[in-house]
Amino acid sequence: MMGSWGMGWFGGVFIILFWILVIVALVFFIRWLVRTTGNGQKQGLSRSRALEILKERYARGEINTQEFDEKRRLLES
């Protein structure tokens, strides 16, 4: 029976590395999922950016005061 030594200690090391890789991949996937569903901080940033754009449009005269107030209330709610 030549070559029946198996992987020896390296088999255990590779299994541990495999599971570490699986756990790291799961952590990154969950973080990505939370960020893309809007529950993360990006939603707050998009609201503040939308309010900035609304203020710019109002300053340029593209919308009147009534439209500005309505849209601002919607963004802040």
C-alpha cells in the first residue's frame, strides 16, 4: 500500500482555513445585504442629498415656496 499516508496534519489545517473563509464570506454577504436594503446609513445620506438638491432647485427658482415646503415635509417624514 504505497501512498496511503493521507494528508496528515495538513488536512485539519485546510478544513479550518475553509471554515474561516466560509464565515468571512458570510459576514461580507450580510453586510452587503444590509447596506443594499436601505437599513444602513446610506439611506440617511441619500435623504440629506435629496434635501440639498431640493434647496438648490428652490434657490434657482425652479420650484415655488409651496412646492418646496411640500417636498421638504415628505423628505423629512
